[in-house]
Amino acid sequence: MKNIQVIDGAINASYSIFAATDEEFSAIFPGKGQDIEFSEDFFRRAKSETATAIMARI
């Protein structure tokens, strides 16, 4: 399990922490050493249905 911090870009931003399996983490952050991913890039790369399923689990 790995922790992922999600930062909401709103004026009153929130910083939520979620737990992801190693497989989910690798799907979200596919690059070696990658630790930042924008949601729109993840959904475009992983296809919306797959990305939605992963995000629902975490």
C-alpha cells in the first residue's frame, strides 16, 4: 500500500490522503520516480472507465 495526496485546486483547497495498492499506484504514476499526476492526464491515459474504477476503490 502507498499513500496518495490529492490536492483540490479550489480557493479553499483541501488535501486528502488516500491509500492505493501497488498496482493502483503504478497505474496512476507509471513513470519511474514519478510522484505527480494531473487527474485529466490520468483519465486520458488510463481511459475514463478504468480510471474511474481505480479512483472508486481508493
